[in-house]
Amino acid sequence: MSNINGASKAPFFSVRDEGVSVARMTANWREELLGAVSPLESGVRGLHVSGFRPAGDGIFRPGRTAAVLVPVLDMAEPEIVFTRRAKNLPQHPGQVSFPGGAAEQQDGSAVQTALREAYEEIGLPSEITQPIGFLDRMDTISDYRLLPVVALVKPPVHWIPDTREVAEVFSVPLSVVLDKDLYERRQVERNGVPYTIWSLRWNGYDIWGVTAAILMNLIQRIQSFHEQ
């Protein structure tokens, strides 16, 4: 797509590196990311809600709310930070996720929930973290309505994972995350309700489920930004 000046708005481009096509981010990726997310000042009421739905036609609202931080390392070649959950956890053990968790009474907002959880889980200081916007909300089978908060993080960062919850902290190039061709798609059915499950395999990591769905929402939002 092109902007009003006729310049390309693609978030990344391909170059040849030792005979292999490699994705590289364009210099204006920050502007495009800001254009894709929903501004913090707009709140959450206008955000789409997707994800788990029980069988039946009744109104469904999960019993709890949660927020996750989608940390983007602010570099020339940006990367998104993920965690691999500890294997001893009762829910989703060993799965790839974003730092985050349930809202607590002292949290003044979902942004504060995401920042607090990121500090508790991986030692990410709020001083180097700049929340820039929201992605769409998602209802999970574990009875949460989840709000992704996208933030720019100024490296370097010394990760301090809470080993009771986090087995590993790692990052994936944003150019990889935004390449929809790298994702696998499959259809599943739960209690008569059909769902699409996405997965992204990269360097031995399997990013799937809610985490991959959040990434797909980011891809869709960036595509919509390009079409403006």
C-alpha cells in the first residue's frame, strides 16, 4: 500500500543476506505501530472482543479481568519479548506467553496491571517502558477477559525472571512476528463452537493459542493501517 505521498507503508522489506531472503523493518516502524494500536486515551470500550465463547446464544462475560504487556524492544531491528511459563504452573505450563496477569485491587488501570506484572515476572522496570496503546480484548477459557497493552522498551534490559512462574525470557524479531506467511492455521471445535488456532514456530519455540491470536490481531491492525 502507499501513503498520501506515494511512499510505501510496508512494515518491513526483504533483502538478500548470503543468498537468503531476510525481512528487515523499515525506519518508520514506530509510526506504523502507533498507528495500528488503539490509543490509551481512547479507553477500552471501543475495542473488539473475541476468543472463547461457551455453547449457546446467551451473553457471555468472563468473571475476571487481566492484562498482558506486549513489550517491543525499541531498536533499529525491533524485537517482541515473550516468556516461557514454568512447567510447574497449574495453567498453561511450559507455554509461550506475554508477561501479565489478573488485575488486583491496587491497580489503577489495566496499564498499571500490565506494568506491575511485567516487573514481578521478568524484572522489567517501568522507567524504561512506554505503553503506547491497546490491542483488541480477548476472552479466555480460563475465565479472563484479557487486554493486551503494547509498550516500547528501551534496551539494554537485564531480565530477572521469577522462576516460580517464568522458565525463560526470549525475544523474536518484529519482522518475523509480522510475517503472516510464517503462521500455521487450524480449525478446532469446542462444545460445538468453531475456533481458529494460529501458531508460529521460530527457533525451537512454539507460539500458539491466545499469544499467537494477539499477534494475529497486531498483524490485522497493521494491515488496516496500511489500507487507510
